[in-house]
Amino acid sequence: MERERESDPASESAREPDPNRSSAWPLVAALGIVAAEAGVLFGLVVIAVAGVLAVGASFAAMLHEAGYAATPWRPLRLIGAVVAVASAAVWLAVAPAVTPTALVDAAATDGVAVRAAVVVGAAALLILAGFAGPVVSSRGRTGGRNLEH
């Protein structure tokens, strides 16, 4: 019976995913939420950005893995846009006026505005990754080096 389970790696990759297998993405999402919250709360820019990136990427991967999206790239762009709009709304709400100078001044002096600006930057990275991902992944399939072997 054990020998029936052993097979070559080529046939393993062609199999359907096992419905009884659990995904690692929820754990990554949970850790990303904690990192994003801690980074925003304590003003740790790198931790906040890494947390937002982990949350966005894991949510996009979960949507792809569950079959709701053909690739993770479009959901990644959508999640990035939603996060960017929400954090930009917070930034605009705490700024004294909606002018570039007022927004920069608010980000320089108001703790909430600077944290919102950091999250906007992280969301921009999610959107950028959502646009760069298909280009990079298609190069690997169409004639570049095969990174899997």
C-alpha cells in the first residue's frame, strides 16, 4: 500500500489538490494582521509595511487557492486598491485641508496621518506587485530560465 502512494514527482504536480489538506495562508494572514497592527500602532514603518504586504498577498493567494480567481494577481491589485482608498480616506480626514501642502504637513506633524501615509505606500506596493507579477511569471514560462529545475 505504501508503494502505491510513492510515485514520480512529475505525476505529483499534475494531480488535483487534496481537499483534506490545509492551507498555510491563513497563518500568514494572521501573522500579517498582527505585524501590521503592531507596526501602525507603534510607528514601526518596516513592520507595518511587511504586515500589510503579508495580509494582502495571503488574502489574494487564498482567493486563488480556493478557486475564486484564476491567478492571484488581480485580487492582489484589488486588495491593494481597497487598502489604499481606506488609508487615504483616513489621511484626508485628519489633514486640515485637501491640498498637497496640507497633506505633507499633516504627515509630518500628525501621528495618524503619517501612519495612514505608510499604509498608502504599502498598498501601492501591493498594486505594483499585482501588475508586475503577471509579467514576471509569464517570462518564466515563455523562454526565460526555468526556475523550477
